[in-house]
Amino acid sequence: MIRATDDNEYYELLSPTSLPKASGFLWNEKMMIHMNCRGYAVAQFMQPEPAKYSYAPNLEAKTFMQPEQPYYAHHPGRFVYVKDEENGKVFSAPYEPVRTLPDKYTFAVGKNNIVWKIENDGIGIEMSLSLPKEDAMELWRVKVTNLSQTKRKISIYPYFTIGYMSWMNQSGEYKQELQGIVASAITPYQKYQDYAKIKLLKDKTFLLADQEPFAWEVNQEAFEGEGGITSPSSIQNEVLSKGESRYESPVAVLQYRLEMEPGEEQAYRFIFGPAKDETEIAQIRQSLFVDRNANGEDGFVQAEREYAEYIKEGRGCIEIKTPDADLDNFVNHWLPRQMYYHGQTNRLTTDPQTRNYLQDNMGMSYIKPQMARAAFLTALSQQNASGAMPDGIILHEAAELKYINQVPHTDHCVWLPICLSTYLDETNDYSILDEKVPFADGEEVASVFEHINRAMDWLMGARDARGLNFIDQGDWCDPMNMVGYKGKGVSGWLTMASAYAFIIWADICGKSEQLETSKKFRLAADETNVVINKYLWDGEWYARGITDDNVVFGISTDKEGRIFINPQGWALLCGAADPVKQKKLMQAVEEQLETPYGVEKLAPAYTAMREDVGRVTQKFPGTAENGAVYNHAAAFYIYALYQVGEQDDAYRLLRKMLPGPDAADILRRGQLPVFIPNYYRGAYRQYPNTAGRSSHLFNTGTVPWVYRCLIDGLFGLKGNEAGIQVHPQLPSEWQEVTVKRTFRGAELHIDIKRESGVEKTEVYLNGNLIEDGIIKDLTAGAEYSVLVKIPSLNA
Ligand code: CEZ
């Protein structure tokens, strides 16, 4: 059903119906496209706010990308209808809208392109999508092959949806001079003040062809006729009617008529995207289809190549070989790619949530540390002198704080030291602490060190008389918006996260000779942990918080939302849980939250609104924050398990983040293992039938944490001031792994194996035992060979 290609370049799906929502995504500096196996697409580009050029059939509310996107017949998509001119039979590639089951079908998701190969009735259709590196446009190739023994007369109809562009003004027509279709619209608006922005928008959608079509249609209704989208009336005619759209929904359909000898191939290329005006479209045509470089390549070919190079820049810093080939493939290729996407594009928003911006750049520390560095400085330059971090980091002068960033959350400060520590581990660039950065309010400029001190002080100040952190209208959990909106409710998780942030910051201060400050925050962490145990320990696990009305929740007497994952994991991280409590809470998690698809965020999922907890309780039970296997939260927990040395539990849960390896699991998740989704359905004990289903949402803070689980935990190759501290935590069933670790310019070839007689980890560098297990004095450009012996379990 699914398989990785031999070179691991693609993941292939061999049926259009077994995982109907299986998908891949491509992105560049200005756009992203989420393409599913049946031809449906969700694409958006930045101008600077996210916008569409291939629209739904009615106006969509603008919000973040939706989980478990429903696809429907008229959903935006890219297809090719194929008609046999001799018998009138029609099918479509890749599968929608005609839905004829092809004789052969492959959907191959690659790193820099997405490819389909379809065979139907002796006709082969190969479609591929790539992007240029910078610009918002899709680069399509369509190849038609006559696979039969006889001469064939066919028509192909590349069909690109444009959809309902605007209720104010929309139209479209074929332009001879451009050899393509241009649809035009005015983005709807009502305030005259908006006109200045509206007039600059790319309100045209174009489809350019490298070969002159035989005919075309630009009017959606005329194209479909009474036959509808599955069997458009107009393609029953010999020639499309060359229609236009005048305040009618436009569509971009071209017709090519072909007479093909047996074995003959025909290749076409198309460019689809948004533009400001026809001049711009003409320039695109000129530079991609006409102009050639010294090697005779046109811009289209060059753009595809540049894009492949761009995607390759997103390499991670480990390459692994373990007993689990699927894991290797994911970790070596897809995981860094997903992390790079986040770090490079900030999820295509102009005002990323502060915690997302910081965590996405935590991931960038492994790929392009200079970018992570710059991002940390940008974030700090938007901090208030009080130490408070804002909701949302503005990345574009024209950006506005939208949606969730208008809701006050109290957790943003904790992410500063946590994310910075990864950057420091990777780079040892402590000079960042001396960097001078302004505050958002007032004239004051201060060092990064001072900025983070103030953030930590702010966390210490934003507490009630008991010493618990106020939650206001949310913490990490966005929709937990009514625990503390009256100003009294507190977050158990945030109190723990603050303690953990103090510890991390105290460590960083200790290493940069800020000993007094280090002591201060270590003490603060200890005191916080006392408070945590006094007010939040429920006997078998930790509570999630205490509401405005002083009701403790996330405890054994709650029928719903009885246990939450975050306070358990973070109590391990911040050291609040002593060994007895550790054991108890891990057991509670295993019994109440673990499922075959990972650990749930809370259980039992809420089935009705709890007005003293908020919106999270209104989400459908088992989706998103209401008890899904919310991978971001699961990753925190796994990270914590590694921190306390629970390597088998940690690995078991880590592996559950990926679909597979068995077919039943893949069917259940419905997703290719080319990204980790933000959640898999939970509420396993309430709704077992839907449990495990992927959200298909590839925007998630999960990925840098998974990477940290691998580097700091599983393979134990974390950086420090001196070099790399080697401390692997392999699951019991693994005997040997090899890792290539790139680190500060050096390359280490590390072989980790179990060996009988070995009592504790032994690290050998070029054959010599290293007493403290820290590989030091690494030189950029040099290669090292490291042998790590770990105890054998059957000794
Ligand atoms: O957004 C994520 C946020 O991007 O939810 C996480 C949060 O930590 C991330 O910063 C947990 O709440 O508002 C909502 O109800 C949404 O569900 C968002 O909380 C959620 C979406 O998944 C965005 O993709």
C-alpha cells in the first residue's frame, strides 16, 4: 500500500482510495501547497498576509489551516481529464473528479516535488508539481504516453480550479499573447481605508502553457454543463467552446488533441499562480518559458533545480542507521525537512505566536543556527521592559496581530531560556548573551542576558499568594481560556514550566559566569517545586491548575479531564517529582493516557463545556487539545522520560508518532510518514473507532522537540561548552546503531553497541577511552570516529 523508494527520495502510495487524505506539502519563501493524493490542493501565498489564488466555491473564513480538512467534489484541485476520442470514454488523473479506478496508480511524495503516475486503458499520465524557490507559483509537468499497441486519438484537458474569487468583481479569459488563461478579481473589502492595501494585491490567477492549446474554457458552469464536475458536458463535444467568465466563477481548462502512435510520449508544462497584473504574467512567461541560459535551459528547468537545492539546505545534523529502517528514513530526511519548513517560513504567518516562533527557531538551531540567533534577537526586541513577552511576534511592518494573538497568554517567557539553550548547545555561541537589544516600550536598550533575567523575573512576579503562576486566558494550551480570565486562576503546568525555565537559565548563567544570578534562579526553582508539591500533587499525579473559583482540576475526582499529560511531563523536567511521585505519575499516564497511537493530552476527553476551564472543553472529544494524541504535548513528555532515564517508555511513545509500520496502523492514521501531524485522534477509550486518525496538519511545534529527543535523549549526543556529551539511551531491543553527527563543522562517525562485560557507557575517540564521556577539542572540517560501548542486557 505504501513504500519508500529504494533511494528514500519518495514515499509512494499505490492506491487513490486506501488513504484518501494522504498528502504531501511543498513550500517556498512565499507560498505553501498541501497536495492530496487525489488531486485536491490547499495553497496559499503571502502578500504579506496569506491569500488564495485557487479558491473554494464560496468565500472561506480566514483562519489558520484546518485539521482533518474535508475535501469535496468542488474543492480546489489540479487535474487532467483524458478523453478517448474514438469511444468517448473519460477518466481523470490523478483520480478526482471522475473517480475511475486506474489500472495503475502511484502517488509519490518527494522532498522537492510531488509526482503521480497513472495508467488507464492504455494511456499513461504522469503529473508532477514543483515550486520555484522564491515566487508564489506552481510548476507543473504533464506527460502523456500511449501504452497500448494501437494508435490512439485522445484529448487531454488540464483542469486547474480557480473558484469563487470575489463577490465584488471576478472574471477571466484566454489571452492569446500570453498563451494562457488570466482570471481577475478584486479582493472584497468595505472600509475605504483598506483601499490603499487592496490595490496592491495580486488579485489575478493565471495558467500559462508552454504549448498552444487546441481550445479552452474559462467559465466553470459552462465547462461542467448538466454533467457536473464528474462528467463535464463540454468535454463530450469535440472542441471546448473557448468561453470566458464575466462575473462568473472562472476555471482554467485547456484542451490538447493528440494522435499518438504506440509508445509515443507528449510532454507539457504549465505554470499556475497569482499575479498583480498582465505585465507580471508576461514577464513570468518570458523568464520561465522563453529565456534560456548558456546551457540552453529555460527558466522553468532552472527554477526546478534551484528549488531542489533550496530544500536540500534543510539538512539536519544527524544521520542514523538503526534496526528500524522507517525511523531512519523519517529522521534522516523528512523530520529535518519539516523542521526547516517551520524555521524558514514561520508557518507562513506574519505574526507567529511567540511560543511557536521561539520553538520553531529552536529547531532551526540544528539547521541554520544563524537564523535562529537572529530570530531570538527579533523576539527579544519586542519584549516589554517589564520582562513580559508579547502575544505574537510581528515579522512584517504591515502585519497585524490576528486571532489567537489578541488573547492574552502567560507562558511566552518560559520559552526564552528553553529554546536558547538548544542554540547554545549546538553552537556554544554565548556571545549572544551580550548582544544589545531594545525593548518594545521606551528607549531602553539592554543585553540579551538582562532581557531574559527580566523575563524570568516577570514569571516570578505573575503569581498568586501561593506562588502559582496566573494563567489569564491561556498558557501553552490556547483554548484553555476560562480558567483564569477573572484574574485569579492559575496554571499548574505553567508553574512547572517556570521552574524548569529557571533551572535552564540558572545553568546558562552558571556557564557564563553569572554566578549570583544562577544561584538566584536555582533557588527560585527549588521554591517553586515546593509550592508545586504542596498545591498540585493529587496523590497519584499532578493537577493541571486551579480555577478562578479556587477549584483544582485535572484530578482524580474529575469525571472528565481527570488527568492531563503536560503537568506530568513537566513535573519530571522541573524536578518537582521525587522518585516515588515519578513512578506514580508515569504509571497513571500509561494507564489512562497511553493508546496505540501515542499519549493523549488529557483524558477522559470533555464531552460538554466546562465554563471554568473554557473553549478546550468544547472541541470535539478526542480532537486537538481536547484529548487527542496532541504530538507537541506528547513530545514534551517523551523528552521528560529521556531526562529521567526511562528509555524504553520514551522510545515506545516516540515510535508511535509515525504511522506504521504495519498496514492496519497506516490505514488507521490515514497519512504517509512524511511529516508528523499536530495530532492523531484520541479519546481512545471513548471513541475507539476514530482513534488514531491523523489531523493531516503539518504545522506543529512537535518537530524540534522530537529532534531534541533524538539528540539529547535517544542517541545522547548533546553539545556543551566543551564538545559533545555522549550518553545514549537506546531501547532494550536495539543492539547497535550508527550515527553520523555534524557538530560545529566537524563530522563524527559514531558506532554505539551493546557489549557484554561493559557496565556503564564507555566512549572511545579514535580508539582511546574518554573518561568523562565528553568528546572535546573538535575541529571544524575534521572527521572523527567514535565507538560507544553500552551494557549488554542479557549479560
Ligand atoms: O494552535 C496551537 C498553537 O499554535 O495550539 C497549541 C499551542 O501551543 C500552539 O502555540 C496548543 O494549544 O486556538 C485553537 O483552538 C487552536 O487549536 C490552536 O490552539 C492550535 C492549532 O492547532 C493551530 O494550528
